[in-house]
Amino acid sequence: METALENLSKEELIKLLSSRDQALVEQHKQLESLANYSSKKDEKIVSLTSTKVELIQERDYLKAQVEMYKRMQFGQKRERFEGDPNQIMLPFQVDPAEASRQEEEIKQKIEYIRKRPNHPGRAKLPEHLFVEEIEIHPHGDLSEMVCIGKEITEELECEPSKFYIKRYIRYKYAAKNGEGITIAELPERVIDKGIAGPSLLAMILADKYLDHLPLYRQKQRFARENIQIPSSTIEGWTRQALEKLEPLYEQLIIDTKKQGYLQVDETPIKVLDSDKKGAAHQGYYWVYHAPLEGIVLFDYSPTRGGIAAVPMLGNFKGYLQTDGYAVYDKYAKKKEVTHLACWAHARREFEKALDNDKLRADKALLMIQKLYAVERQAKQDNLTAKQIKELRLQESLPVINEMGKWIFEEIKATLPKSQIGKAMAYAYARWDALSAYLYDGSLLIDNNQIENAIRPVALGRKNYLFAGSHEAAHRAAMIYSFFAICKKHEANPFNWLKHTLQNIASINHKNLKDLFPQNYKQIIQQSNI
């Protein structure tokens, strides 16, 4: 080959090189074409796979919808609610390894917080109150008279808040041999080197978040007692006291995630946006209620989008009860989740339709009233969860089937944009979720309990209007959560908060749950024995 090349002339060599260069260029183009084809082929395969998954999901969803409409038309079978061995049961058990991991997280959180600076008739009077007795004798000479009895009149009185100084005097002792000095330790303090005691801090927080008294009004009350405290100081006390509750709040989040039955709702809160001077941001409290344990959790998020619920509902398994907000549909479609709708929301839609179509609205409301009559009977008879389920299958299931068949027929001849049409469409689209409370007697017919928990936030909005920052809104979520639990378990919020502030920094992380409001009464009773 080399000999042959040597015999070629210069022009022939140039021509040969040119032809080879051209061949290389053509080969390179072919390789690029093949690579592009392969890449496009891979992209097409990925695209087709993704489309296939989406189509399968859509098919399964549409099949479920068709099955639901058949159940509306022909009625639900009793066996659907009592014969499925795979149906999730309440309450759920937590994996021991997961519980251990969560306990370690709480321990680390506590260690971090500790190191960080910080008139139908006369009402019966309560028996636990102190009684001041005032004896009144008739005027004049009573020496010739005999007392034959007495009449007692009672009235409820009060004294304004009493402010006082608690002064700790610690004596120091020195050894006679000069080998050392000893002094008593100070009791645990909520705010290190601060002048506010736990009772005062508990009062400030309860007045603001429970009785909706803004801090500037509390400052005016201090001023009336000739106690001059700057607004910035009171705000600092509030922030530092709430920060002490963070480990307990983190434990509450963990316990809420363990629940197998959650009700969810959201409510807006105005927040001053630090990025825009004077502007208010629309934030939201996402509220989670676990009816079986009496747990309420407020979780602040700057948005109402579906991403806000991911931390709590991303891995949720169990019964999820919500209103008709579309964000919940993503979580409701998961195989591990049984979605429950709210009959109170369905009822409200038909109540709105009374002026539009009174005849059909009344018929729907009458059937819903029968469902609630069953719930009242179960409560009055103090039935167990098993007995409630049996009562519902006997009394409520026939009513639900009757209503489903009625809506299935009537909605065909109803204007979709009319109020009665909207009411029927609301129930029609959620029929399985509205029927799902029949699965277990522990499940509730509506979301009213979580709406009651949210009400204090709505009252607070009218008084102090907004939170100062996203961080302040998050801190407020903590105290809203605990005060809501206090209400559910009939614990005195002020006494609970005072006790918690006094003990949270020194309590062993393994006993942290003892500070929950639902455990407060038992702890106090044990300490009094």
C-alpha cells in the first residue's frame, strides 16, 4: 500500500486525500444521523411509556367513576362496607423503628432549644372558688333575742389581675476551712435573664391567642397599673415564650402523622411580607384534626397550593376527610387512602338552593336530616364503634341509596348552573366519599369538629388583623394547636401553659408527651396524690 502511494503524483495524492476526507465527512454525518435517531427513539420510548402510565391511571379513574355512578343508580351493597378483609382498620400501629427515629429527632430538637437564647335562672356558682364569708347581724340590742337561723346570699366577685414581684434571694455559704463557696441554684426560668415569669407569659399568650386581645391593648392594661413596658419588650417575651414550645410542637407533628384518620381544612391569615414594605401576604393555616385522639395541629404555609400539604399528607395512609377543595383529590386517589367527604358541606349546598328550587332542596335536606338523626341516636345511646357501624348500615345505608338514585335521575333534568344543579353536582361527584363513613363506626359524618377548631383564628383576625412575619405566623400556629387541644380535653389553657413553660426546658425528652394538654389533668392529679 505504501509503495502504491509513493508512485502517485502530487495531484493524485491531493485527489485521494480529498476523496477520503469527503468519505469521512459522509461517515460522520451518518453516525450523527444514527445517534439522533437513537436519541429520538429513546425519547419516543420514554414519552410513550409516560403516556401509557397516564392512560392507565385515567382508565382506572374512569372505571372507578363508572362504578360509583352504578352504585348511585342501583344502590350501595351492605357487603361493600362490612365484608372487605383488606379494609384499613382503626386505630393504626406505628412501626417501632420509625418511632425510635422520631424520638431521636425530638431529643435533638430539645437540646437545640435548650442551648438557644432565649339568664334562664340563677346560675350555680363553681364549688372550687375561694369563699369570703361576711356575717351581717341586725342592728340594735340582740341580748334578749335568740338566733333561729340564717339566710345565705351569694354573688360572684373578682379582683383585677394582681401584678407582683417575685424576688429570689439566694444565700451564699463559705466553708470554714476556706475550701469553697456554695449557693442555691435558681429555679428554671422561661427567659434567661428576663424579668417575665411563667404566669405573666402564660397570661399574655392566653389573652392574645385565646381571648384575642392584641399586645398593644395588653400594654395599656399594664400602664393602668403604672407598669411601663415597651411594646418591643412584650413582643420579645411573646416570641421567646413561643419558641420554648417548639420541641413539643415537633412531637405533635410526629404524633399527628401517625394517625390513621385525619380531617383537614385550611383558613387564611394575613402576613406582613418582609420583602415588600407595608404589603400583606395571604398565608394559610392548614389544620389537621385526629378525632380518635383529640389532636389538633395548625401548620402554617405561605400558599394554599397542593405542595403545602405534602409534609403532612405525602406519606399518609388511612382515612382522609376533607371538603370539596380540589387539592385534596391528589391525596384521595392514592390506594392507601380512603377519602371521606363532608355531609355538612353537601347540606349547605342544598340549603343555598332553597330559594332556587324549594321542592327538591327540601327533599334532599329531609334525607340528610335522617342521616344526622342516626348520628344523634348513636351519641345519645353511647354506642361503641362496632354498634355505630351496625346502626348506620341498618338505618343510614337505605337513606343514602334512596338519595343516590334520586340524584342520579333528577340531575339529568336539572340546569347545571342553577343552585339546585350545583348542589346535586357537588354530591354526585363525591358520592363514594360521602358514603365512606359507613366503613367504620369511629368515622364522623362531617368535618364540623375541625371547623370549630378553626373558629378562634377567624375571631383573632378581626382583632389583630395580621401576623408580623411568616415566622410569627408559624409560632402562632403552635399555640393555636395547643389551645385547641386544651379545649377538646377541657384543660385550663392558662394553667396548662404555665405548667409547660415551667417544665419544658428540663423535662426528659422521653417524657415530653407528658406536657401535652391531653395529659395535663392526669399529671396534675398524680402530683397532688
